[in-house]
Amino acid sequence: MKILFIYNPSSGNESGEKFIGKIEYNLKKYFDEVIIKRTEKENDATKFVGEVKDADAIGVYGGDGTINEVLLGMYKNNSSAKLLILPGGTGNILAKRLGIPRRIDDAIRCFDFKKTKKIDIGKANDKVFSLFASIGAVPEAIHEVSSDEKSRLGGLAYVKKSARKLASSEEYDLIVKSDDGNYFGEVDHLIVALISKVGKFEFTSINNSMNTGKANLVILTNSDLRYRMSVLKKSIEGDVKEIKDIKYFSVSEVDISSNKNEKICIDIDGDKGPDLPVNIKILKEAVEVYIPNKES
């Protein structure tokens, strides 16, 4: 059994170099061959997957952006390797949804590589994502958070930037066509989510198993600041799709374009994705991931 393990030394609190020796030592208990690759620049992880095509498993230590680079390499190369995720970023949302411990020492010990789960991924034009694609002030704010701010402040850096953006952002005039319905008009925020909630923020109780072949398309149409804060409060308490001025669809494919041909960038899992127009398809059970089988 061969595993390709890719780590990003710049993810999260830049602790990759500190843990890679411990990770390699543990992997050698379960795999005959362990190939370690260190990313230096954008798209390295995608390239490494293409270079080692006969791996039985692919591991990644990094944030959601690094994971998506690995997923893109797997998609492009039609890889059937099983995916191991060790959380090394700021958010680590996918790892949390899979029940993987946040502390790296606990995460290393929780796998015996016997238990797996197939999950969906999303494809947005020529990019892939594991969590969500979105448009709005909050995604724009996330793009502005520097690596230094992530290291110093963690998730608080996103909150600070988002609060500033929410106070001054503008609406988007969009055309949204999906296999579950269409929407034309002003949009404050739009999200196509493969998960049903982030932390306490719940989009809906539908499609929460990560392998339905469906995503939650949620469109917020009211940009009033007081309304935004009300939505945030209510979403923490319950189900967003039941709130007034929220449009909800359960989709396997959606096309999003600007009605005014404006240049609008869609966010994928906290990183800049393609500009509109964008076609998003949900690839059902596209990746088989290792999940914890031991108490950490």
C-alpha cells in the first residue's frame, strides 16, 4: 500500500514542519510506502497528485484550500485513491464535519485506515470545492484576510473583516437557474453549500449527510443591515430557509450569471474562485475519505 502525503507548511499557524516527522512515523505503521511532498506555491498539491498516480491513498495536512487543490488533482486524474485529511488550517470545516479531532496529535492517532465514507464534491467551472461556493460581503472579506492575520487571530480575523464589509456592501443583480427552480434579481448573499451548517450557523436541516448528490442553494435578498443581523441571530437558533426574504433550493446543478455583465468573483471554500458566469455541478460520492475509527 502506497500513500502520497502532501502538507502545506503555511497553513493555519504554520505548524506543518513541526508535525510532519510525527505524521510520517505514524503512517509507516499502516503503509508500505510513504511519499512526502511539501507545497511551496499555489497549485503544487494538484501537481503532486498528477505526478504520483499509483497511490492507494492520498493524505493532506493543510487548510480547506489545500484540500481543494488535492481534490482537483484527484478529479483531473480520475483518481480512486482514498483521502486522508489532517486539519492544519484556520477553519478546518470539512475535518470537523468528518469528526476528525482538531489537535493534530489526536488526529494522527484516531485513524486505523479501516473505516471510510464517500462524500460529494462540487465543481465550479474548472475548480472543485468540498464545502461551499458563495457570493457576498462575507466571502469578499475572507479573501482580504492575510496569512499573518490568520496565524495571529485565527477565526477572529474573518469575523473582524466580515463586520466591516457587512456595513458597506452592495447588492448583486444575478440570474440563478437550477434544477430545482430559478431566481432573477437582487442578491445580498448567495451560497451553494454541500454542508448544512458551519459552527452554529445552520442553512437548513436538509442535505446534511454530505453524500446526497444535492447542495443547499440559499439566497439572501434583503441587504438591510438590521435584517442581516436578524438573519444571523435566527440562523444560530434554527433553520435559515424558514426566514423571510430567504430563497431556498435543493440542487444538483446551478448556473449563476450577472444580469448586468458585472465582474463578480465566486468564492470557493474561502478562496477566490472563477468569475461569473459559473456552472456548478454536484458530483455524488466522488471521493472516499478516511474517517476516525479510534477514540483519540
